[in-house]
Amino acid sequence: MERKLSRQEASDAVNDLGWRYVLGTLQTSVPAGSMARGAGLAAEAVAVCGDDADLHLRVDVRPGRVLLALQSTAHAAVTPRDVDLARRITAALRAAGFATGPDVGAGAPRSVQLLEIAIDALDIAGIRPFWKAVLGYTDEAGADGPEDALVDPVGQGPAVWFQQMDAPRPQRNRIHLDISLPHDEAARRIEAALAAGGRLVSAGRAPSFWVLADTEGNEACVTTWQGRDG
């Protein structure tokens, strides 16, 4: 059984390759120029991974770019195999004249990122089955407890996790978004949100997460992997 890498190990292993560790995955973006060329690059990445593609690689082809993600689906975590695949994919694409990168501060529409929906609840075990059923979601590998997060089985929608409340909070939104970003993109995104009228609610758990709010008090968290190991 392959071991799960720590967040620090995973980030250090791929940072110089143009990949970023984001929310338990390795993420990169490849400018392609066209949908057709992007499909070809996606096929190249699949070929490089070989039999490991189905269990580790996820590809999203969009006009102008290809988004690649690596994670062991058996462990719902990054393993040494994922790092090796990132190196091999990067080398193959570079040989073909294409660069892997996180789109951090590079004039791209946005950096690589992952989105989660957090639901505050008094009785997580009581409401979790409803959200699992209504979304058509499933348990994440190795996390099927009554309070664990839920994931989209086809990998399109954001994960949903549940935050324990200790008392009702009727005057506060009880669903918020977690925007998981590369560690070197978070400050830029927070600055943009504050410039757009937001406010900083708390930085007490930074750099794991910052709590921001809009002018009506609706909250969102900007999160990174940093500060979570140990």
C-alpha cells in the first residue's frame, strides 16, 4: 500500500514542476490555444500515466487550456505515485513545447483551485443523508462516517462538508464556500476580495484559512494547505 504524503511533502515535491498541492490533490494548468489541441494534450497525459490514469488522473479540457489533477482515488490523498506521474506528465508536455503551471499571477483568468461547500449543522449525522441523496453524492474513499464529507462520484461538483455548531445561529448564514488555493495565490485573492468591498472577519487560523465576508455578512473562507500538518 502506498503511503500518503504529508501536505508539506506533496507541495515541496511538485512546486518547481509548475504544479500546486491544493486540497489533497496536485493541480496544474496547461495553456493549449484551442479545444482540439487541448484534447491532444489530455490524451498525451493519459498515455503517459498508462494503467495508472484511471486511478490517479483527472482531466478537464476547456477552450484554451487543460486542467490536470492527480490524486490516488483509493486513498483520497497524494501518494509518491502521484508525484511520479506529475514529473512524467510535465516532462512529456515540455518536450512537446507546452508548459505546466498553476496560473498564479500569470495573467490567466484565475489560478488553479478547488471549491468546497460547508454546511453548519447542529445534527450533522441527521442532515448528511439528505445532502447525499439530493446531490447524488457519495462517500470519499476511507471517509464514510456519519459526519464525514461528501463528494461528487464523477468529480464535477464541489465537495460538501459539515461544520459542527454548538447552538442555533439564525442571524448568520449557515452555508459558506471554501475556496482552496495554491499557497502562493491566497494573499492576492484576499487583497482582491477586500478591494471589492469585502472585509476580513478573522485571520486567527491563517495560513490554513482566512474568513472573509461581503457587505451583508455572508462568509467565505480562503484556504491553503499550510499550517495543517502537525
